[in-house]
Amino acid sequence: MLRAVLGLALATTLGSAALGQVKIGVLTDMSSPMADIAGAGSAVAARLAIEDRNGVALGQPVELIVGDHQNRADVALTLVRQWYDRDGVDAIADVPNSGIAMAVNNVARQRNRIALFSSPLSDRLAGSDCNGVAFSWTWSMQSLVRAAVYGQKAQGADSWFVIGADYRAGHMWEDAARKTVAEVGGRFIGAARHAVGATEYDAVFQAARNSNAKVVLITSAGADLVALLNRARDINFTANGQKIAILYAFDTDISAVGLDTMQGVELATPFYWNMDERSRLWSKRFHERTGRKPNMAQAGVYSSVLNYLAAVDAAGRKKPEFVAAQLRTMKIDDAFARNAHLQANGRLVHDMQLVRIKSPRESRGPWDQFVQIATVPAEQAFPTVAGSQCALPHDSDYPAFTGPVAAR
């Protein structure tokens, strides 16, 4: 009897060893401006996910490695090829900078390895560049616009005006807003463009004021956004009842600009550390490790790694095609994601939150920045697969996955 038990234990151990140790690489930015958005916090988020799976996948300890791409595509590609080809990394997570992410996405396709993109904003990852093994987890350009418009529509807004920079990305944001406003039955009254790095913004604000649009969506970013918000405050732009909305802001952006300038501005976000009890409990653990609250990109890293490991165990192997198939069957529900599932193109769709930035008087501390206004359901916040330009089969065209269901 003892011999039989020992034999079974040995067979189980050898079977687990044959499946191979799961290795995850967090490819992030540790040394340039994007380090505040991702960086060491993304590595901590991945470690918390591994801990929440008891540190084990397929019966063996999960190995985590972290690399700094320095916000350079050549450095990122060198690391990714080394990780996939020499070091046996099974999945890469995070990857801030959309341009770098698309280069990494191409290598993932060539090597048939999993990529879990949390920080990148590009729609192309789940659109024209979709490949079946890469997943866009946190947000996308279209989700920010759609969640902002749908969220404002639910609050009674029926007319929009856009202020944006006069270059390709600015035109894309404007076009996305125009299409989404039409989709919800609203009125897109017009748009005003400014030069990148402009020093005068009165003309665009005058056009916005003359439009009488209920929501003025500013799609500009960086120094232009800061200058626009400062000018809006100086001229008391919202005195006539018009709202100012922006596309996104990280906590570091808000802290740098200050609540005095950003107060009252509304935006959509996939995650806020204080949005409910689950997010608060997880964020408390993150804060204990880092001294700060997590942002949406870091929370996305946690969710993607957590669910990747669950899919590996559920599939009983780490072959990418089996893990990807398992992921597509799973209901995603954790500290980051609500009402979430993966589309066939690799995009995670989930609820988004419409929030307002607090005034200095409302805020109780450095991380207390948002008032939640509304939840925008996943099916409104994200486009369908059919509208994504992804050439992969739609969900209904995939064969049913017959593996075990992921343990939740």
C-alpha cells in the first residue's frame, strides 16, 4: 500500500515537472517618465497576483522576472526575444508605450507566446494587429471616448464640443468622439483645434462657449492639457454651466497639476483604488508594499497575471493556444475588473467608471482624487469585435473549449 502511495506521489511530481515551470516577465519602464505610471508598481502588482494563486501554477512555483525597456523599442525587443527564446518566459505583462507594445505584439505572434498588455492605449492591439495570443487588458482609445460619452449621456448630456490638438492623434480622438456621440443619439456641435505647444487658447475656448454644448471634451494631452485647464480656470469657463471632460488622468498627473486646477473636470477610468470594497482591500495591500495607491495600469497588471495563472491551471498546461482558449471562456471578476470577459480579438471588456476630480476642500488626502458619478456598463464602454478590424474569428466561430473550468 505504501509503495502504491509513493508511486502515485512520484508520478504526480514527475507529471507536474513535465508540464514545465511557468515563468512570467513584467516588461516595464523603470527609468523614464512612464516609470510613475507602471514601473516598480507593475512588478508589485504581478507579485500580488502570484501570491493570490498561492505562488504556484501546474504544481510548481511561478517564477517572475522584471525588465526595464527604458522607453526604447530596441531595448524592449532585445529583452523580449531573450525572454522568449533563451529564458523560457511563457507570458509577458504590462509593456507601457503603445509603439513598443505593438513591436512586442509582433514578436509574441512570431513566437506564439502570450502577451498581457496593461499599460498600452492603442486600439490596434485588439484591432488590425490582433493575433490570438496577445490580450489588451486595461483600456483602449475607443473605451475612453465611449465611456465618457455614454456616461455623460446617462447624466443628461445631449450635446458635445471637442477641443483637441491639430495632429493625427488629435484628429483620431475627434473622429471617435463624433461617431460615438452619433451612436448615442446626441449632437456633435463642432470642434476647435490648436497647434501642439500653443501659447494661446482663447480662440478655442470662445468657440466652445459659443457652441453652448453641455460637454466640452478636451482630447489634448501633456503640456497642452495642463495649459488648457489652467486657462479654463483663469477665464472661469464653466460659469455658464458647461462641463469640461478629459480623456484620462493618472494620479501622478493630478498631483502634479493640482486639484485647484483640475477640480470639477470629469473623465472615464477603468479603475480607481477607492471604487468599492474589493478595490480598497487590494489597494491597501499594494500601498503597504509601495507607499502609494495603485493606478489603473498597475491594477490591470494584477488582473491579467491573476487570470492568466488561473487559465494555465484550468487548462492543465501552458501551451499558449490552450491558455488563450481557456481565457476566452472565463468570467473575469477581481479587484480590477467588473462585468468582464475577453472578446475573441483579445480585448478585455469591463465596466468603466465616470468620475469627477475633487476640489481641494473635498479631498481627504493625496490619493483621494475622484468622486464616482456613474458606472458605464462594459457593453457600452467597449466596441464590438465586428467593429475592431480584427481578422480573427468572432467568439461564435471558435470551437468550444472542452478543458476544465477555471477555479475562481
